[in-house]
Amino acid sequence: MLISEFAEKTGIGIDTLRYYDNIGLLVPARKNGNRCYTEEDLKKAKEIDYLKSLRFTLDEIQVIFVLDDKMEKWLDKGLSESEIIKKEKDTFQSMKDMLKKKQQEIIEEEQKIKKAKTLLAEIQEKLASFEREE
């Protein structure tokens, strides 16, 4: 499917799709100079959207995709998961560190939300008491 149809199906803007292509995040096949997206690209676009909703940066998403691609290649070559982990120890450690950082960011966001809810409840209580006084 062409970029306009893909943009409509995914809800991702055409400029954003072009940007993803330029940085190598979502690279469609080309036919006669046009970007032609596949169902696989659709799945990948949904993964990107999901990871973005979890507040992963595009750089972090690329790291995740690179690791996923490496895993697939090693598995296709018949290596076991433990052999892959040994070969890609540094990559897995980087991924683990990134996920720990993301987990900490989420915990911090949860704390901010709790504080905001407490503040909102206090404000609502004050408003209610003002209304009762009138």
C-alpha cells in the first residue's frame, strides 16, 4: 500500500512516516520510487506506536528492533537462546539498563500522578466547602 493509505490505516502522519524511513526505523519497500508498505510494516508501525505510548524514545525503539533482528538471525542459524545471550552479552546488558531506566521513569511518573490526585482532591474539598458556605 502507498504511504497515503498506510498513513490513514495507522494514524501516523505522512511526514512522520517519511522521517521513520529516513532514520531507518520503518523502511518500506520501493516500487517506481514510491514507498510501498506491507502488512509486516503495519505490525511494526503498531509496535512503534505502542512503545512510544510507553515513553520509549525513537532511539530506544531502534535499539529494541536491532536486538530483535539479531535474535531472529541467531535463532535462524540454529543457536540456542543461551548461546545467543553469551554472544550478545553487551547488547543484552544495554537493553537491561535501558529497561531499568524506563522502569524508574514510570515509577517517578506514578508518584507525580499520586501527588496530583491528592492535590486535586484537596482542591475539590475546598471548593465543596466554599459551596456549602454560600
